[in-house]
Amino acid sequence: MATAEQIHGGFWRDAEGRLIPENLIKPIDKEREALVTALTAAAKEMSEALARFKSKAFADIGAFVELSAEQYGVKLGGKKGNVTLMSFDGRYKVIRQIQEHLVFDERLQAAKALIDECIQAWTEGSRDEIKALINDAFQVNKEGKINTGRVLGLKRLDIRDERWQRAMQAIADSVQVAGSKPYFRVYERVGDTDQYQAISLDIAGA
């Protein structure tokens, strides 16, 4: 990676775009420049290598899943799902996960209206915990989005009210898959236990 000195000869460009004569640059600033430049170059190289490894890993897993399916005369197509692959001795396992990004369409508003009707009817004697759970589910985050997990969690409540049941159906109908993101993780067994520890592919967790 070219340094400021290499780019400008006898001048270095500072953070504000000004050209500073090299003889005015303090030695500690030069050392800092060398360290940051070297680490950045190494980080970029590592990032590119990790990207190549990730791409190859997904391709290899996909090819293996296809190969395995062919043993039964099955040809897989379309989007691939989650899969866990174990080494023969069970020491290692590789997991490919497809995480879907869910959103709600306009029918969520109908569900909220029905739920509000239920709350109005249940005002007397209704549990405050349920009210808090419902209010929390429909709160938006900093990005103005509703937490899909909390809304879908309402479906686990065993409430027989006909309006509530219609609200839950409206929630189910309103769910749309806006996209998906694949994840790749590798685990190693901890000693002779049945526990597995992830092999970190993240510099922050290494």
C-alpha cells in the first residue's frame, strides 16, 4: 500500500487535505503512519482471503448436498435450506444456515385493530402482563421497524377469543419474506463432551 510519503514525495497530505513538508512531520507521526498503513494492508488481505474462503465454503457445501441427494435420484433446485454436516468421528461439524428477513404487509394493521378490540373488551380483569406484551410487540425500533419475533410471539398465547384468533390469522397472512442471508459456521467438539465450540471467523471474537 502506498504511503503518504510515496504519493507526494517530499510532502504528506494531512486529514484536512493540506500538503505538509516531510521535514515538519514528527517522528511519532511517521511511526503511526507506518503502523496504520501496514495493519490496514494486512487487514484488507485477510478480508479478501476470508471472502474467498466463505464463497468456496458455500459452493462446496452446495455441491455436496447435491451429490448426497443424487444417491436417491433426487435433483435439488431453487434456494437451499439449512444443513449440518458432521465429520465421521463427530469431532467437527459445519453448519449452513439461511436466515430469512421477514416483514409484515398492510394486513398487520388489521391484526392490530382486532387486538385493540380484544384489549378494550378485556379491560376489566385482564392481566397487565398480556397488555404489556402486546404493547411491546407493536413498538417500533430506532429504524422505525417492528420486531417480527415479538409480533409472531403473540401467536403462542393460548387465547380463544374469536377476534384474537382472527388477529393471529391476519398476522400469519401478513408475513412476507423480504430476503435471505446465508451463514456459515464451523464447530469443534470440546474434549469428550457433547458440547461444541465455534471456530471463530471473526477477528473480534478470535
